[in-house]
Amino acid sequence: MDVGEPSGGAGAPTRDGPAGTGQAGAPAADAAMDASEAGAGGAGDTAQAPAGEWPDAAALVGGLRLGWNLGNSLDVPDSETAWGNPPVNQALLDGVKAAGFDTVRIPVTWALRMGPGPDYAIDPAFLDRVGEVVGYVHAAGMTAIVNLHHDGADAWTPTGPTSPEWITLNDPDGNVTDQNNAAVETRFVAVWQQIATHFEGHGSDLLFESMNEIHDGYGPPMDVYLTIVNELNQAFVDTVRATGGNNLERCLVVPGYNTNIEHTIAGFVLPTDPTPNRLILSVHFYDPWTFTINAEKSWGAGYPDIDDWGQESHVVEQFDSLLREYVSQGLPVLVGEYGASRNPAYEANRRYYMEYVTKVMVDRGILPIYWDNGGTLDMGDNFGLFSRTDGAVAAPEIVAAMVKAATQDYDLSAVPKP
């Protein structure tokens, strides 16, 4: 996950990286998983949906209730465990399912796992490892989403002076050029051809998401940036469909610029798809970031030490706009990331925020997918809800509030105050 632009903010701190992972003593390198951990849904899980049973996007989203991100694992550019989380295992995904979740977004960074052009061949062992984790999700009885994650944003450099990010809106001199756009799209197509081909045999419980938070800074984007993101989304749809088989029917997830709600409404163009009604729009929501990410403010109108924006009315306005512009027009929406970091001084407000925001989304037919980076310590950048070792719930009150909001029928005004 890159830093998503708050809908009303000028910028935000990081939500990634080793700081705040809360996994003391985690190994510093990838570890091989025992075959017994893969269970029946390991890397070879390629169950196909029977003919005629592929749901359209609205039915698929409507049949899901609450999602969870496997953050700071396969999206770590260097290695799965480099940011402090242990290797992903079946027990973790079983715990997520048992807690009440039914969807897992698996952020994946491919940049350092591929060779040079023109083939950009992805390391087969890494593809298999992603497949193994998808198998864990399916074995737990949940739907999986795979994306391109830290492959693009705005030149973030996790390991040195040269950024591994390659889905760039500008060339190295900071200019928008046809040459750079063509180079990015060529690599983008090559990568998605390989991913789509590798996972073609999987059924409707696997979705592909074109990319993450592609942006250049956090101010209002130039029109050309909106166009580039739209063109990449179209290339993604065309590439996946061209691989044939189950990928002709698979639901695909496409974001707007930086997954920002307001910029999406201003410039998102739905790709043309030869398979009707199989596309889902993705946005992210971290408003206000001083509360959700930095954990330096409280939340809730009328409470002490809150920010001067991003309170309850703002939440309703943001998701009403998505309902009006997309959901009511037949395009389903998921929130691929949202959440609030832990601060012991404001845990009651965190519970209130998570229940309130989840309820607002679900009431509008929008699928919420919580960002979890594994961090279970205090203060900023600690979004962890589960032990990454055994799947035990690490934040039971937060999880209970979210599951209640996603599964029970009650009025928004009935959400308990802090």
C-alpha cells in the first residue's frame, strides 16, 4: 500500500514499511512453508466454476460482506518477511475467516521478482508462492484479490537510492512523455499476461486488481495523469481477457487516480470490456489521516482533540457520492483499503470510527476491505487486527464492531458513541 491521498487533505504519512509492524522476533528472510500448511487449497488450487455459474460483478460484491488486507507481506518489495511479519500461513487465514471476514485482498509487489525486458519474466517460485497464499484464502472459504501494489506510486525508495517502482506517470526527468507511457504500458501488459495465465484455471473466487494508488504527489492531478490511469486500466482489461479461459468471465477490479474518491469521480473512465458486467471500481478511504494513520488525533464530532475535517458528515457525503455516481448506476464499488491505527488514548473512538464507517459503506452496497499491516503496537501505523503467527484476534472490540456493522440490520444513528 502506498500513501493514499485523503479526500480533503494535502498529504499523508506512510502506512507501509517496517515501522510499527509489531512482530518482534520475526525472521528477516523468507522461509519455506511446510507442504502440510498449504492444505487442500495450496498452490494447485485451480477449481473452475461450472459453466453458467460465474456471477456478474454486482452479484459477486452483493454476496460479500467484509474484507481484510494481507498487508506488508507479499507486497514487501525485498522479501515476504523483510518488514517484520512472519511468512503467511494457513492458520492466519483460518483465523480471519473465523472472525467473520469473507474476502482477502493480497497486495503483491512484483518489481524485484521479474527479469529485464522485453519479457519481464516473473520468478516462477514467486508466482507459485502467490498461488500458495491464494490457496490458503480459498481453503479458508474466502474470496481472494491479487494486484500490482508497490510497483507504482511516486518514486518511493524502500531499499536504496533507486526506486523499484516502474508504473510511473512521469519519466526520470519529471516529464510526461509518450515514450515513458509506452514503456510502462509494455511492461504492465507483459506482467499481467503472466499473472493472468498463471491463475487462469482459478474460479470466480479469485479477482484481479489492475494496480494500487498510482499518483504523482497529493495535490489535484493534471488531466493527463487521469488519462494515463484510465489507459492502463483499459490495457489491463484487454490483456486479462486475451488470455482466455476463465479469464474471459472473471470479475476485474479497476481504481481511479490514487484510489481517491473525489479524483475518481472527476476523471475515472470505465474500461470497455467484451464481457459485460464484470468490472468493479476500487477506492480507498483514510479520512482524516491525522486520526486513521498518524493516530495523533481523536475522531467524532464534538469530541476533544479532533481534526477540523473528516468527521461523520464527511464520511456520509463521500460514500453518498459513490452511491450516486456508481453503485446506483450499476457499477459495484469496493473500498480496497480503509482503517484506523491504534492509540490507547482513543481506542473507544477507534471502535466508533470503524463501526460507523463500515456501516456507512455497507448500507450503500459498498464492500469494505480493511487495511491490516500486521502492526499491533501502539500509536501510528499499527493497523493489525490478528496475530500473523496463528490468526488469533488481536483487536477483538474493533473486529466485533466491524462484523456487527457488516452483518446486522440497524440504523446508522444506533452506532454506539465512544
